[in-house]
Amino acid sequence: MPHQQLLADILRAVLQIDKQFTDDTPLLGAIPEFDSMAVIAVITELEEQLGIQINDDEISADVFENFGQLNKFVTQKQAA
């Protein structure tokens, strides 16, 4: 499964919403369910399911601005 689809599935599961995501879909601040606890849960799932390590200093509001930004971040982490 491409990581973009997996990322969308993780967001739907963590946020418990049925939503389609495009690169322009706003996340943090736009989806009521996407709070600080949801950010932590998403990061945990990404680390577990994709085998990546996300450091605290890499987490910012910019990463979670929209689906495209988060997808880009995950792609970069996987390439590292």
C-alpha cells in the first residue's frame, strides 16, 4: 500500500472520521478532531506502521498544516 493511502487510513482511524484527503486538505486547526492528542497518536502510528523515527524537534504546525505537507514530511522521513 503506498504510504499516501496508509497516511490517509491512519488519519481516518485516529480521528475517527470518514474523509477523503487531497494535498490541499487542511488538517490542524481545520478538523475539530485533530487536536494535540491526535497529533501524538498520528505520529505514533506513523512510526509503528512505517518504521520511521520522528524526533520532537521535527514536529511543527507547518508539518500538520495540510495533508500534502504531512505526506511530504513522511516521504522525506522514509527516504532518510
